[in-house]
Amino acid sequence: MTSSLENFVTLIRQQFSEHEALLINETTDIKSLKEWSSLQTMIIVNEIDKNFGVIISSDDLKAANTIAQLYQLVKEK
Amino acid sequence: MAYFTINAVQLKGIAAAVPKNEVSNFDLKWLEAGELQKLISTIGIENRRVADKATCASDLCIAAAEKLINDLNWNKSDIEVIFFVTQTPDYYLPGTSLHVQARLGVSKSCVCFDINQGCAGYVYGLSLISSFMSASKLKKGLLLVGDTITKLISPNDKSLVPIFSDCGTATAFSYDENASAFHFNISSEGQDYSAIIVPDGGARNPNGIHKNLTMKGLDVFNFSIKKVVPNVSDLLNAASLKTGAIDYFIFHQANQLILESISKKLNLSETKVPSSLKNFGNTSGATIPLTILTNLKNKIKNKTLVLSGFGVGLSLASAIVKCENTVCSDLIEV
């Protein structure tokens, strides 16, 4: 795992409870997490925008089956 | 960019009325304590006002208008224009503005319009009434903007219930050739019409069962954080003004996350961006005048404001307005 991807996974982890964060790694599909919700989506999209200047769409989220794929999408935007 | 200026109309006063019934998001039953705290801190909304079954947007707006007319010492017989902006009209037809004209006891020599707009509705309405009064030279007009939007929300909708709240407002204008110009920048993203929609009950789907408001939350969030900033920046550039020349930026109160994101992208200090979210939530088109009244009541004399509304449509409307001796009435409860 590259350090940038590591940072991205850490950013995603920080948006969840400590308990849920323990379950998150680069292969996780965030949409499958128990705490995933419309509010959580908005929070994560906002954090990605703040940190990477990239706005993720609902289609992007559907297309990304893992956090690593989501990171790749962010890098390509 | 639909940028334009309107001359010779003065913003004379603002009033607002909210339902007495206050509900707290801390009482929401379906979330555990940690989730509830996260929700409230993210959206910035602790309390909301919810109208009872008998109270419509028109009732709230009429209460606000009565208060404002009294505070301005206006004669009702002098009011020649009423524009009513709502998405919760009293009836499918006729337009609510006509009924309001009679209920307010305003002269029959009065032009009445209804405008179907939501979160961008205050600035849309401002652009329309000022354009009309500037062209017609009619002397006094009222812009009524209000919604009882909670009536359109399913009590089981966990995403929307914590956000929305009810309010009616009245804003008074007079024809005045010495008034500072209003500047506007308005745009429309009609391809995203279904992002916020009540899908059934209109002529398109009269017999459908989905008569509650639905919202594609992420699409609306992305629209807000992507489109509002360039709309406001373009408006300022077109008016040859920098952000430092603006005393306050009053944005539609969608939620705290959106408000913070927009403020940060425009590099605005918190003191210039008032919020009424904590105690009044998202009151649809009424948020801008309600935020002025609850935060800036005695602070807007001779101040220059940017007003920016965005939402259902999807629509986006921003304005630069100079307040001279604008009267701000006390908030009233109905």
C-alpha cells in the first residue's frame, strides 16, 4: 500500500466510529459498512473535497467497490 | 451567466413568522446517542419549527406582512404589488397571492403573482418584484416568501425530517429613483429537476402515491458545493466588487456542512456568514430573510449584503443588495 493510499484510508477511517474504523482497509467497500448512510456519504465527499479538491459523484461511489478504487478515481479526476 | 442590475427600488423592511411549535432533533427516536450527536453537529440543526395541520405558508406570511406593514406605518391601500413565492400553496388553484391580497385587506388595485420556487426563491422573488416595480414604477410592493415544507415530508423519512422547518416572511419594497442598484446572477440546472421533487400529485402523475418530497442528497450536496461559489464570484466580478466590500453573506441555510464548505471556498470569515440553522433549520425559501432577522436585526443599516439561494429546480440565484434604512421587525410566532 502506498503512503498516499494509506493517508486516504486513514482519512476515510476518521469519518467512522472507532469500532467501525477497525474494520476498514484498502479493500473495504465503504457502502457495505454498518454506519454507511446518506449523512456519512456527505461527510466523506466533503472531506475528499477539502483534502483533494475533488468532488465525488454518486456514480463514482457506485463504481468504486473498494477504498483503493475510490482513491484511484480521486487521483484520476 | 444571467447577470443583470435593477435600479430604482428600495428594500424597506423585512419580517418573519414561525410556528410556535418547536421540536428538538435531540428527541429523534431512531438514532443512538452517538449517531444523533454526529447528525446534529454535521447539519447544525438542533431545533425546528413545525406548523400544525391548520396553518399554511400563507398564514405565516400574512402574519409577517401585518407586522411589517404596521412597523413601516404603511397604509394597506398604497400596496400595489404582491408576489408570493411558495411550494406549499393553499390550493392547486387559484394562486395564493390573490387570496392573500383579500385577506390582508390590500387594495383591489394590486398586481398579484405566484412563483413556484423553493430554496432559491427569496432571491428569485427579489429579482422579479424589483424588476416589475422598476419597470412599472408602482410605488409599494410586498414579497412574501414562505413554506410549510414539513407538510410534504414523510414522518418516516430519516434523512429529511431532521432538516426541514416552517416559516413565512414578508419583505417590503418601494419605488425610489435614488435607490442603489440590485445586482443579480441567476442560473438554472433543469436537467437535474428530479434531484429534489414531489413526484406525484401534479398533472404529470396525478394518481401516483409518492406525494412526499424526495431528495437525492449527494447530488444536491455536490450541486451546492460546486455551483454556488462560482455563481457568487461571477456576480461580484460583474459588479466590480471584491468580497471585502461585502458586509455580510447570507446563504440559503441548507445545512452546516454546505454552509461551511461554501464559506471556506470563498475564503469568508465566520463573522460575515450568519446562520440560523441551530434553532430554525432549513425553512426552504424563507431562510435568507429569517437569517437576517435572527442575526443581523440591528446591524444592516447602510450595509451591503450578498444573498444566495440554491436548491430545488435545480436553481441558483445570488444578489447584491444595499440596505439603507431597512426596518427589521421582531420575529413573531403564530
